[in-house]
Amino acid sequence: MAAVFLGLIVVGGTILFAVCALAVARPLTRHPVANSHNEAMIALYAGASVTYAVLLGFMVVVVWQAYDNAHRNLAEEAASLVSLYRLTYGMEAKEGAKMRTLIRGYTSAVIVDEWPTFGKVEAGNNRTRKIIGDIDRLFATMSAADKAADAEVDAEILRTKSVIVADRNIRLIEASDSIPWIIWLGAFGGAVIIIVMSCFINTQHAVPHFLMAGMTASLIGLLLYIVLALSQPFTGVLPLSPKHFEQALAVMDDADRGD
């Protein structure tokens, strides 16, 4: 509902602004004007609209790529947790059981404790950070004999754990990142300029002019809405969910049953 409400505000707001601006501008050009007026206005409008289209198109592509990268990073982190969990069955029984408990604890902590902190705490949740440290401490306290017996498995576990830590750090950075205000100024300021410029193109009939201005404004508003909705992958109106981690817990259950 938040996404729908934001869409109505942004798209409806741009259409309303275009209609009001045109209602103010048409009386200024209601008298017959020379052909050169429209030729000059259309040339200026075309140049400005192309420039703005490049800016807005660039923003849409960038925010979509950032949103998609955040989603891929989540999937990689969750998949790495499953791989790490399965690898623990190659360790000594006691250490493997402890490791699986820690991995489950980390996955649950991401879902329950860390996800609600996005947008509020940049460093993430203390519980998840402590569990990562507990994994390192578990390896540090293992006997030399156990380390020698599980050398290859331990090396792969440490490599996979490093991938998880890197993915977590990226996730926390993406959750706290935002588009600089200067970019928003260009996006919304450019929309105002383009809509106002379109109002000074002289047309004989008002209805087609209002319809074209409204459709142009709706297109601009729709693209601005897409940028707004996708600009914050974890805290926006279309936030990514922890479903990948929930699926990872289900796969861990399957692994414990031997599936």
C-alpha cells in the first residue's frame, strides 16, 4: 500500500502541476502569435527534454542495477550459509555440531534482529557480529589434531565464511546508502523546467494541449516514482525481504535430515 500511495502522490502530483501550470500559461499565449514563436519554443523544448531524458534514464538504470545487485548479494549470502552448513558435516562431530548451531543462530539473527535495524543502525546488529566472532574463536580453540584431520574442510569453511562476511558488509553498506541530494535536485528540478516549458507552446485548442501536457507529466512522474521506489532497496516502499535467509533455514533442516 505504501508503494501505491507513493505512486499516486508522485504521478498525480506531476499531472496536477502540469495542469495548473498550463492553466496559468495559456492566457499568456492565447492571442495569435507568429510561427516563429512555436518554432523557437519547440526547438528549446526539444533540446531541454533530450537533456532531461538522458539524466532521468541514467537514474532509472543506476537505481535498478543497485536494487538488483542488492538482491543478488542477499541470495549469495544465504546460499553461502547453506554451503557452510553442509561443510560442517565434514568436521569432527563435536565441533561440527557447535558450528551448525552458530550458523543457524547467525541466520536467525539476520532475520529477527538485524533486518529491522536497516536505516537506523549502519553497523548492523551486535548479535550477528558476535556470532561471526564466535565462529573464529571456535576455530582458534580446536586442537591441533582436529585441525590436521579436517584441514581441507576447514580451509573451505574459512573461505566460505569470508564470503559471507564480505556479503554482509556489502548488505549493510547498501542498506545505509542513499542518492545524493544534488541528483534529486536535478531530477525534480528538471521535471519542473520541462513541464513549464511545454506550457508555452502555443496551440489553437486547449483540450489537446491539456491532454498532451498531462500525459507528458504522467510519464515524467512514473519514471520519478520508479527511481524513488527503487532508490532504497532495504528501507524504501519496495524493500527486499529476508526470504532468502528463511529458505536457507529450511534447507538446513533438510540437511539435518540427510536430504
